[in-house]
Amino acid sequence: MLTGKRILLGITGGIAAYKSAFLAREFVRAGAEVQVVMTRAASQFITPLTMTTLSKREVIIDMFPPQPDQPAVQPTRHIDLALWGDVMMIAPATANTIAKIAHGTADNFLTTLVLALRCPLILAPAMDVDMYLNDTTQRNIAALRETGCSVLEPDAGELASGLSGPGRMPEVDRLFSEVVKSLDNAHRDLAGRTVLVTAGPTYEPIDPVRFIGNRSSGKMGFAIAAAAAQRGANVTLISGPVTLRTPRNVRRVDVATAREMASAVMAEFAAADMLVMAAAVADFTPVRSSEQKIKREQKAGGPFMLELTENPDILKTAGARKKHQMIIGFALETENGVENARKKLSAKNLDVIVLNNPLAEGAGFGSDTNVVTVITASGEVERLPRMAKIDIANALFSRFAPLLP
């Protein structure tokens, strides 16, 4: 099942570290090469000798040799391993290590390796219930998920402290399955390709403090960028105003207005192999934007009239300039969805359009899931079930990456 795959297995200092021995054995049995990286604290729970024996490779703990008279280790080993691995799983992942990774701390070999990592990263938190439910830990986990890391939900049950609740590291079969799933989605089928992604809303200024905008969170576009990067693409993400963290190994360009987004897209489009236009671009913008805040008193006694003009149609412009590129657009419709999406697909010379309805259960603004219908220029229509947005992104790439010229 895993023949030829290269797995980095990180182990940190928690009582659940004993499960990592069984996990390493299963990876090796399935044909994978396994490189174990441990923290010093992890070695208090399970010995490096045990993991070396099971993985058949020397366990790495220290960035530098522990004794001055010992031979120097390879100075770029963390970089070489970051490029070597097909996937990295940290199991168990303690609250301390999760916090370090979330904030970019690199004070041991494991956290330094994570900073250089290009392959998918899976974390399996394991800690006492109050540590797991602590607001700081939850914020750190949320931050990691935003950047494209997969953070598993721990099992609930009796913990080492005697307390009960969420915090148990999942069993080996679930951890194994998550690695297999990650590898299935990390085909590297976009290696050498350039993928341009747009995400989020645009803000069209009325005055210095007010704007026309929409409720887009940017999560769908950011998931697409993360998935493309994990599959080996060179990814540029052009984002409107959002509060999300940049996915790992993605170059980000921030814009505010539709005209700024149009300019940024056109500057990058010629070099792209694929454009995925997931941004919710405002169709209209005020004809005039006041340089000063508009006071209520200025308009007292009468209606406030706001004159609007059309924004540039980024998708239509890209479709007209398309040469070798594949263009995937998004259509947000609340009625006559397939009919309206097909019209947009044809009018803007797209290859694929992804239809979603924000009123559908599990597909609202800000949700981590979506429900979409994929329509191609050849007339195929496929409705995907409710899925995590990262899974929808991977489903799109699995289907359409092989069709790139």
C-alpha cells in the first residue's frame, strides 16, 4: 500500500508515544521508508533504540552533536529531509510542540524540519483534556489548519491523569488511514506547474471608513491554494481582505478592490498554467469615493444616493486572453443555479465552473465545508457531496490536473 513512500514520523513528549512504535511498524510493513524524528522529551517516554529498530533507520533527535568531540552531523540534514519526505505525521503532538509550530519557533530538530517542510503535515494532538480545550491550544490548532496542516480531532475517553474527555491520541489504524488519505491527495501531479488562485471578497470604498463588500471568508480559495502547493505547484494566491493565514509554500499578493485584483491577476496570468478564480469580486463600485467620512448631517432630510459603475470582469478578460491556460471559475447562485452557471461558463470562455449555493446546508459563508456542482465546457455535470473545502480542492485537482496541456 505504501511501497516507495517516504514518511517522516515526528514524536514528541507525551504518554501516547508508545503508540508511535506500533505506527512505525505498520508503515514499514506496508512498504514505506520511515524516518523518525524525536524531541528530547519524547525520549523520556520511548527509547530511540526502539524506534531505530522498528524503522530500520537512525532516529534523529539533535540538531548538533551532543558531545563536542563527536563528529559533526550533516549541516543541512533538516533541509534534505524536508525535501525527502512525501508526508510528515507528528504523533503524538503535544500542546508545546503545536504552539511552537503555530508560531514558527525552531528550537529543536523537529520544529526546524517542520519550518522547511514542503510535503503535507499531519498532527495528532495528545494531551490532558484541559490542556486540549484551553483557548490558547484551540487558537493554535485553528491557525495551523488555516495554513493547510491537517490536525486530527483526538479521541475522547479516560486519560492518563484519570480525567475523561478529548485528548487521547487516535488509534494506530486511524493514524495509518490519515497518512494514506494524505498521500492519495498529494500526487505531485502539479509539479512544475504554475497555479494562480484568487480568494476572498473585494472592498469598494464609499469613503475612508465605509465600503461595498460581501461575506466571503476566503476559505475556499485558500484551501485551493494549499492543495495546489501540496501537489507540487508553484502557487500565487491573490487575496482580498481576509483574516486567514497564508497556506504553506504559497506566495500571497494582497489586494483590496476589484480593480486591484484585476491588475494583479493580469500581471500573473500569462505565466500561469491554471487560474482558479474563487474570489467573490464585487460587480459594482462607487463612481466617486469621498476623501472624507460622509456625515449623517450632510444627507439629513433626504435619501442618500450612491451612484455605481461596473467593475472590470476579471474572468471574462482572462477567458478572452486564454492561450494554454485552464480556467476554473466559481459561480455563487441562490436560484436557477445550473442554468446560470452554464451561461457564465460559456460567456466567459471557461473550462470549468464550480457552482455553490450559500443557502445550502454546510455551504454558508465562513464554513469549513462546501457543497458544489462541477460543470465542464463539454457539458458534464457532477454534484459533489458535502465535503471539507480542502477535500473539494483536491477533488478538483485530481480530475482536472491530468487535462492540463
